[in-house]
Amino acid sequence: MANPSDLSRSISELLSTLDRGHAGGDPEASSELAPPLQGVGEAADGLVRVVALPGGQIESVWIDPRLMRSASESLAEEIRTATNAALTDLRAALADATATPDTAAMLEQLRELQRGAVPQLQGLIDTLGSVQDRLSSGGRP
């Protein structure tokens, strides 16, 4: 069975590593699992829909055929509104994706775990050792 001091040392090493990495992280590592980012904007009660991608690229523009009968100035305004909404949505998605986790809170939780878990594990190991000694000497557990 693992020695509680080994567990404590492992947690201490983890805390030390997190402390060193507290100021920065590797955004590339988490982006491998994340879906592609995009922003979606609508206008004219959903009759115009624009999808924007990082880098300011517009992936798609959809216009309900009913809106095609309106004046070109009005149609252009609705496309502009939907595009701006898509870009705003994309900026919000990018901000959420690049938000750093609260490592200070994580560090405190790990420290609390270390303070509580190690003594509990030591007690469990002591109890199991006592039971094992009794069994070895032919006694009851």
C-alpha cells in the first residue's frame, strides 16, 4: 500500500507545478478538444443569418427568399446588422474560450485536500496494519 508521505509528496509536487504554471498556460493543449469557434448573428426576425469565423472570415450568409423582395438598401442594412451580431458573438465566444481557469482556487482546493487526506490515509493504513498484525498472529480482526 502507498505510504501517506508518498501521497503528500506527490500532492506537493503537483502544487509546486501548478504554482509555477499559475501565470500562464498552454492554450493550444485545450483547443484540440474544443469545437471550432464561430459567431452567429441574425437580423430581420431571423430572415438573415450570418456565421463568422475567427480571423474575421464570414463562413456563410443565409437570406430567406421572402426578404429578397425588399429594397436593396433595406436588405443591405439587415445583412450588416446580422454580420455585426455574428462578429460580436464570435468575440464573446473567443473570450470564453481563452478565459484562464482560477488556478488560485484550484491550488487552495489541492492544499485543503493534502491537509485532510494525508492524515486520513495514515489512519487507514495504521488500522489495516493493525488488522494484518492480528491476522498474522492468529487473532481475530
